[in-house]
Amino acid sequence: MEYKILLLEDDVSLIDGLTYSLQKNGYTIDVAQSVRKAYEYLQQETYCLLLLDVTLPDGSGMDVCTFVREQGSQVPIIFLTALDEEVNIIHGLDSGADDYITKPFKLGELCSRIRALLRRSGMRGENEANQISSGPLTIDLLGGRVSYHNQPLDLTVAEYRLLCLLVRNEGQIVLRNTILDVLWDNNGNFVDDNTLSVYIRRLREKIEEDPSNPRHLLTVRGFGYIWKS
């Protein structure tokens, strides 16, 4: 199987290093140095993952991410960003990204994140039921859709995976480290607690009537989270 990645980046020195490293790891790379070129590639090719720089001369990688999600695509997306403030992280995650990595970064770390996302995007148990229900919440595992009180929820890929994990373990505490292990990598090195907290907060804003006083997605202080119907 060919793994083809679209890289949106305008820093020539970074492009050279990324292209060499990714090709060495078995990926085929298309490079777009502008948002306009990225749109052209997306209309012509199918990719297994997108690497998007945030700031480009003619726009933002976040606009590309939003465009892709509006087309209904769930392709994994990683932002390459020099902006590590929480507000920018939230903006990126809200636009539909699965992960972000702050420049400068180690190429080995980026490759590990890519492998983790590709594994997660392809994971589905062969004997798993096609649907999970918990009170007014229904998860369509085959379609990758979630409804709450019969209304569709607009979730990012990462939010969807996190919700599936919690609902599958309804009534049981899911440790923070377990969540990091399952969602991102085998040892959770690449996503910190602050990023996980952002995902939890965004899920509550979409599910809870009063996100400040949640009834379903509860924090077990010092341990993790628990889902209750």
C-alpha cells in the first residue's frame, strides 16, 4: 500500500529535511509551498495524511484543514506551527486537526506521530458492534458519526476517538495515561496533559448542557475521566 502525504510548507530548508526523512521512511511526498497549490493537489490526489504549516504567504493551513473537513474527509491532519500558545492550539484543533507539533522539532518525533495517527485512523475491531449507545448518545462506528438526542455532533477526528474510548468504558475510570497511549502513541510522549484538557473541554462544550457542571464526561481528579449516561 502506498502512503502518500501532502506537505504544505514554504520554508525551503525545512522542506528538504522533511522530504528526505519522510521518503526514507517509505512515504511518497507532494510539496505545496502555497495554500493555492495545496488546493490544487487536493483536487487531484488522495492522501493518507496532511502536514500543514499554519502561516503561508497566501493564507493559513487552518483554512486548508477547514476546507478538507467541510468536504467530509477524515484524513489525519498534523499542523506544523511555531505558535505554541493555547489559543492557537485550540483554533487548530477546532478547525479539525488531529495533532500539532511545534517548530523546531525532531524529525524522528514527527515520524512517530505520523505512524501513530495512521495506525489509529485504520483501527477498528473486526468483531466490534457497528454501533455504541449510551443514553441519548449514539456512535455509528461504520460511518464515523455521532448523534446526541438524535442531532448530529460535529466532532474532529481526535474528539471522535476520545469519545469512543470513554463511552466503550462507560462507568469506569479511564486513566489520563491510558487515553494518551490509545489516542496518540504507545507511551504518550508526544501529547501533554494540557492538550488532552483542551480536547475534554471541547467535547463538553458540544455534549454537556452546562459544560462547567458536566453530567456525562466527568473528571476523576488525580486519575482521569469517566463517562456516565
